[in-house]
Amino acid sequence: AQEWQLGSRPEGRPEPADFRLVERELPAPDEGEVLVRNSFLSVDPYMRVLMGSAQPGVPVYPLNRPMTGGAVGMVVASRAPGLSPGDLVLSDLGWRTAAVAPARRFTRLERLPGVPDSAFLGALGMTGLSAYVGLTRIAQLEPGDRVFISGAAGAVGSLAGQMARLLGAKEVIGSAGSEEKVAYLTTELGFSVAFNYKAGDVRAQLAQAAPEGIEVYLDNVGGDHLEAAIDALTLDGRAALCGAISGYHLSEPPPGPRNMIELVKKRLTLRGFEVGDHMDLHPRFARQMGSWLAEGQITFRETVEHGITGAVDAFLGLLDGRNTGKAVVQL
Ligand code: NDP
């Protein structure tokens, strides 16, 4: 089997030289273990955080060890009750072609008709759940709300925009990093308005897109996007802080929003979340998402790299904004 290891901690944007592809002979599964061949690997922004930087102190991927991440695969051999060859499974044993591990590291998946297996890393996986948790539990979206979503053409954002509309939002505004992505948001995903954050000041563009303000903000980006959203939020507005990708390469934390006093004046709620703390919502989410997909109410794109050698490119592409929708690696 082949696996990617982190060879050095990146300063700023990671480089291909920070990663090493290593060949490893896998043992036969022991009692209670299974051998799984991965078919799709997930690459996600949080992995940049886990790589750390030269500064010590953050919990990080160990050096020269296999990296981890979401993966969908097929059981090839099993010495564990409950898992049989041919079963489709989800694990966090990504960044590798195959893995031998105790059965508890794998979750058996039920395929949905017409939905590719890779969707268990995206629309039907943690990505979709993040969008759902952020909008419903964290931001407490209500019908009639005006919602702003940053990183809107990405994996979480593209699902969140469609969900917000289905959950009754009056207007859904999105920002993304290219004209093509902006067009995708409004023509295919049903966003009411969208803008290219690279084409001008975020605050000014948001004010123009939502002249009467917003009730809800789902933050994937942080930095100037968060500051702009704080300005645009109306009385009792709510922001769900999902991520802050604009700062993941910085070795010093970025300065905070300069307009925090607006939280006082407008009684705003800003609340962060980790999707893993909200697994109790997963069954409800899976049912709801399953029917939205079956009815064609939610669509998604994926940006697919092929082969284990493509994993680093897929990951760096995600950090550079080359993906639309979920970035995955197909083995
Ligand atoms: P995406 O598919 O959205 O990919 C990342 C995108 O971020 C890129 O496509 C790029 O799009 C954009 N981006 C990169 N750099 C910048 C920048 N400096 N400013 C603005 N946008 C930038 O990834 P995900 O959907 O998986 O993740 C989105 C966010 O959600 C991340 O912050 C992630 O950490 C967070 N997250 C949090 C979870 C949680 O539990 N809290 C769970 C899952 C994700 P563009 O071309 O538009 O720049």
C-alpha cells in the first residue's frame, strides 16, 4: 500500500516537498481487524491546521507518520463480526490506498440510489453536516432570514446556500473567489446575489448585495469577511463561525475584527462550532439530505484528482481555491 506522510512542518502555504509518499507492506488482518481498500480520499482545510508550522504548541499531525483524513473504501478481508468483504465503509484512515485496522475504526455505509460513494465525504458526510449544524443549531436560521455565506462555492458553502433556501431564507448572498464561481452560485445553486471578494472591498460589496442587512452569517473565511458581516448583521443577528481559512497559513494569529462594539450595539451572537460535537443531529440530517438529494432539491459538484499521487495537488488546490464544491481524490 502507499501512504502520504508529513515530512516537514510548512511555514505559510505548504509545498509538495513537505509531503512524502511511502510504500508500506500491510499485515494480514488480525482477529477483530479488517483490510479496507480506499476508493475516495477527502482533502479538507482543517488538515492545514493539523500540519502545524515551525511554532510548537498546536495539536498536529506527527512527522513521518501516515496522515489521516476522511476516506471511503471497500472491505477486502475481514476478521471482525459485522463487516464483510464488499461492504462500503467510512473511516478517518485517508491519505493512503489501503488500511488494516480494528473494525471500530470503520462505519458501514448504505448506498443511496444515484448518489456517488464520494458523497459520503461531501454532501452526505461531515461537510453537509457542518452546513446543516451551522445554519440550524448554531445560527438558528428562521424562515424569512437573509443569510450571507462566505466560501460559498466550496464544499460547505455550496451546500449551505441551497439548504438555507430550502429552510426558508428570504435571501441568500454568497461570496467566492472568481467570476466563474460567482456565476455558478446564482445560476445553478439558487443564491439570490453573489460577489467576487477578490474584485473589491468585501464590506462595500456586501453592503451593496444586502443593502438592508442580514440576519444570519455562516463564516468559512474569517478576516475581512467576518468584519464585513458584523457590519451587515441587523439587530439580534447571529453568526455561525465554521472556519477561518483566510488565516490558516499565518504563523501569527490575524488581528480580530475592528468593529466588535457592533456586537454590543446590535446584540449580536457569534458562536463557533466543531461539527464532531453535534453528531446527535446526524440521523436527522442524513434523512433530510437523503430526500433533498433524491428530489433533486440539492445538487453538488466535486473537484476530483485521480490516483494517490494526486492527493497533494488536490489538497494544495483546495487551499488555492482551485476547487468548486468538495475536493476529493479518486483512487
Ligand atoms: P472549501 O471547499 O470551501 O475549500 C476551501 C475554499 O476556501 C477554497 O475553494 C477557496 O475558494 C477558499 N479560500 C481559500 N483561501 C481563501 C482566502 N484567503 N479568503 C477567502 N476564501 C479563501 O472547504 P470546506 O468547505 O471543506 O471548508 C470551508 C470552511 O469550513 C473552512 O474554513 C473549514 O476549515 C471549515 N470547516 C469547519 C468545520 C467545523 O466543524 N467547524 C467542518 C468542515 C469545514 P475561493 O476560490 O472562493 O477563494
